[in-house]
Amino acid sequence: MNDIPMYIQDDEPLAKEITAAIRAGDTGGLKKLLEADEGLSKVRIETKNQDYRGIRSLLHIATDWPGRIPNGPEVIRLLVTNGADVNAKFQGAHAETPLHWAASNNDVEALDALLDAGADIEAGGSVIDGGTALSDAVAFGQWDTAHRLAERGAKQLLWHAAALGNMDEVRRFVEEDKSKNPKQLNQAFWLACHGGQREAAEYLKTCGADINWVGYDGLTPLDAARRSGADDLVNWLVSVRE
């Protein structure tokens, strides 16, 4: 058994070899590497590139952009079976887990494999709000993983529910917040437009949401709906602004 340090640089031969095996979905080669040293699954790889500085676990590599690596679920299961921490946090500008990265890449298969392996669906660390993987999925418009997270029981905030068109949750949040917090209403309205959810948008407008509120990326709700290709919602927004 080799004595492998906890942290290695991404330009070291071992880092290159294990990364290549993971990204290629080479389960046979990966298994041999893991069997050669029982500590390899826990190793963290440090990248000092100015555009991508930080420390990743092997599961982060398996869920890194653009996602959907060959044999992704098998690679994830192999790493976890050999001791990889399914809830490992990125060390750097944020503290996202592999689940956050799978959600951000709209990689439903990887997301399911991580959850099946015990990933914490409520783990914080999102680059959006320090929150859960659902925040990343919704904010980045990754609707397949956003809906799957909701299906698998992820807790929703008002803006999550609005973007997903979950009207029961939207109404519950608004009715429980007797103050009708303007900022939350405006944010939720914008996210409803971002998600192409006309029913949620109409309801939130009746609750006092500002139809011209400028939100993320400097976009108005109408801009957000147009970007999402929600033509019916766009037509409604235009009609109520006239």
C-alpha cells in the first residue's frame, strides 16, 4: 500500500491519472487505482489555476462541468464504496458538495446516484445563497435536477417554489407571511418568470409583486421570461404592463 498524502496538486502524475480515469468513466482502471491504495478515494486535488482555484474531492471531479461523464453513476458508486465522502465540501470560494455540482450541471443520473449513496439533500454551500443544491439548480435554470430534487424531498423556499410552479407551497409561504414582504415577493415573482411559471407569476402580482423589479443579471421579469422562452408568460407580462 502506498503512502498517499491527503492533498495532491493537479499537475502531479497521480492526480492526472485518477482524474483521467474518472472523467473517462473508466471503471476498470479506476477500480485498480483504488484497490492499490485504500486511502486514494479520500484524496483531495488542489488546483491553483487563477480561473479555478480550490480543492476538490474525487466526487467533485466526477460531477464537474459539464457533467454526465461516461458511466457516471457507476463511477460515483465505486468511489463511495471505497470510502469517498459523499458530502465532501469544495475548499475555496464556496463550499459546494458534489450534489451541488450535479444539480448545477442538470445531471439527474449523478444526482440520483449521490442521493442513493447518502448525500445530504439539505447540505449548504451554494454559490447562490450559501444554501442547498436546489438553489443552484433553480438559479441556473437546470430544471431537470431542480424538479428531481423537489421530487426527492428537498425543502423549498418561496423563490424555489415560484420557479418550479409549486402553487401549494407558493400560497402557503405567502399566506404565512402576513407582512407580505416586498423583497421576497419581488424575488419570487422574478423567479417565477425565470422558470416560465405564469400561474405563480399572476398570483404573486395579485399579492403586490412589482412587475418591473430588476433582479438577477440586471434583468426585469419580462427579460427573464424572454430568456427562458416562456412565450405565453411573455405575452401576459406585456399585456399587464401596457
